[in-house]
Amino acid sequence: MLKLDIKKAITEIKKKKAKTVVLQIPEGLKTKTTELIERIETQTKAKVITVMDPLWGACDLAEEEMKLFKADLLIHVGHTKFYDTKIKVIYIPLEYTIKEINTDKLERILKNNKIKSVGLACAVQFHNTMKLIEKELKKKKFKVFIEKGGSKSFVSGQVLGCDQTAVKKIEKKIDGIVFVGDGLFHPLGITINSEKKVFAFNPLNREIKDFEKEKELYVRKRYGAIAKAKNAESFGILMSRKRGQFQKEIALNTKKLLEKKGFKAFLFSMDLIKAEYLMGINIDCFIDTACPRITEDNLNDKPILNLKELNEMLELK
Ligand code: SF4
């Protein structure tokens, strides 16, 4: 069961005597929106304004809305702190309350792959579950390593699609990595940034996925995009205005680099980067300077490269 504890938010709203609060809820929890608003509004004197734009990470705090609505507090559900801001934010983490977990299948897989030293990583909602798995694996004499990466407010083992520091820190000590969580985005991020074997353990359906095949598929797709981009003469550099994804200097330098090499390069700014907004733009290739999900999701029929891939493509040329 997914635990959503808003006590901290209620206490802060009361303490601050907040009149207006802005609420941000991740996509998977939107069905709980009205229930959450009612809980806050009946237990406090605050009015809640909920931002309904899609929310994928704490890189996207509703700072503009806070100013516009002259709000006293931002309640951000589902993610941990990503960057410093002057606005007052209460982060409400989500946690699956899983009491016990059977790791027999996982142990068999690890043994079959000759993995004795295991690095554990997780999506923040599965931190407690990862700790249960750690206990079980240690009982079976595996060496287990978990590190805290990313920002100070991350929990141990926590990774994001754009931040695998927790894994990088332990990579030299381990034979393989087990990611605990659902979805493909986070373990794919680990896989493409690590030489080690990665298994994703989804505690919700007990599935264990070997990411070797995903990595092969990903690499093939990315080489395809690089090959397609080799013929490009015009480039659209995508910039997101979300503060945690905003990379103005990098985008400007990329434009300079491309122009120096004789290409046409254009800067395109958006809040949410979406394929529909780029339809009809006369560009041969896009460059992603924002969230890695944009490259991995493939925006449209035009190739889209991240900055590392752009450099590889330029070297090939
Ligand atoms: S930039 Fe992308 S991967 Fe990183 S926190 Fe934001 S949404 Fe998640």
C-alpha cells in the first residue's frame, strides 16, 4: 500500500498560519487530488490551489504559481528536494508499506550470475522495501553496499533518472546492482551509466528484470539516432524553463559549438518539452539539454540526441 502522510504539511500550514497553499501532485496520484485538497482544507484554514500540469520530479517546483497566487507554502508530493529555492516547500514523500519480502528468486538470480557483492539502489518510494531486501541478502551472506548520492536530502540508495551518484559511489566494490522500484526509467539510467549487470526488482508484482537486453536495445536505438543525425544540417537545441532542468549556459555553448562547425543552430525554450510543440519546425535534429527522459522517449520522427551523443556524432563527422 502506498502511504501518503500529510501530517507534516498540516502542521506547517497551521504553524505558518498559511492562507493559500499551492499543491503539486505526481501523475500517478492525480486520482487522489480532491481527497487530498479536502483533507487539507478541512483540517486547516488554508485554501488549496492545485497545479494540474504534469509533474515528474522535484526539478519542477511551482515557483511561478507561488508568486502568481501570492501563496504562503508549496506542498510538493512524491519527491525529495532537488534544488535550493527561496520559496517555502514542504516535501511529502510517498512510501510503499511493504512489511516482508521474499528474496529467494533474487538470490538464485544473483548466484547464477556469480554476484556476491551487491549494490542496492531504489526509487524513493521503495526505500523501506530496499532495506528489507538488504537484510535478507545479508542473512544469506551476500555483501551488500548502499550509498547516499545526489543531494543531501536524498535517502540512501536513492537514484533519479538524471542522478545515479548513489551507484557511482559503490561501483568499484560490487559485482552487480539491484534496483528496487517500478518502471523502466530509473534502472535504464543505471544500466547505461554502469558497466555492471543490473537487475530491477519490482516489489509490486515481484518481477525481476535483467537489464542487459534493455541496454542492448537502448544502445542500438541511440546509435540509430546518432547515425540519422550525421546528415543533419540544422539543429534545434531544446531548453526547459523548469528550474531544475534549466541549462542556459550549456545550451548557449552548444549553439556556439554547432555554428563554429558550420551548422545552423536554434534555441527553443519550453516549460514542458513535448513533441506537439515541435511539429512543423524545419529542423533536422534536436538536442536535449533538459531531462534525460526526453531523449529516451524519442520525441518525434526527427533524431534527438543528448549532449554526449552530440559530441560522438560530431567526432564521427
Ligand atoms: S530532470 Fe528528469 S529525471 Fe531528473 S528529476 Fe527531473 S524529471 Fe526526474
